[in-house]
Amino acid sequence: MKTPLTFLTLLLCLAVSCAPTPDEPDRAENKLQHAPQSQLLTPAQPTRLVKSTLVCGCGFVLFVDGMGGDTNVITYSIPSVATGATQQSHDVTVSANTTGLAAGSYTSWVALHMDDVLKGPLRDTIYDTLSVP
């Protein structure tokens, strides 16, 4: 039979195991990451899905810092940003509008962050290039 103290200890361990470590900034759980962070898009494959996560697997709210480049060609859709949802993984859909584009290379980026009460914002950027032959 588990005692209430054992249960509380287990909950505390789970909470702490997910918390960033402010005195060790290079530890992996202190990083916001996107997989994959960049990719080459083509007219045959103009979309992709990016998973935005914390290495520790904690739930977090994702924010947009800014975007730039050819944003009229390559766009980013992040539904959780609009709702302020706390999730373990935020899906970012990258789409390229290839209709009527001249041959060439088009690039775009979006800078994202999550707020960490101990370290401040953890930031990462997603980059994409569209190659039109």
C-alpha cells in the first residue's frame, strides 16, 4: 500500500525531472528544438511538418518572435500559437506556394520561443528553402 507521502514524493520527482537546470545551461533539457530544423522544398514536395519540442518532453506554450525572407512564397502554420495551448509537441506546417513562380531559390524563416521562468526565453529558428527548377 502506498502512503500519501510516497505519492507526493513521486509527483515531486516527476515535476523536477522535467524542469530545466538553470545552473547548467548546456544541458539538453534547456533547449527548444525543431525536427527537422531546415529542409529543401520542391514543387513536387512543397509541404512538410516540423515538430517543435523541448528535449525534456515537458509541455510548453510556443510563441512567434518573427519571420522573414520569402514569406509570400513559404508560409508557416502554427495552430497552437493562436490558441496559447500548452503541449509537449507543437506541429508547424511549412507550405510553399509554387504557382507561377519563376525558376530559382526562395528562402524563408520563422523564429520561435518558449518562456522559461528560470532562464528566460528559449529560442530556435526554422529555415526553409524552395528550389524551383
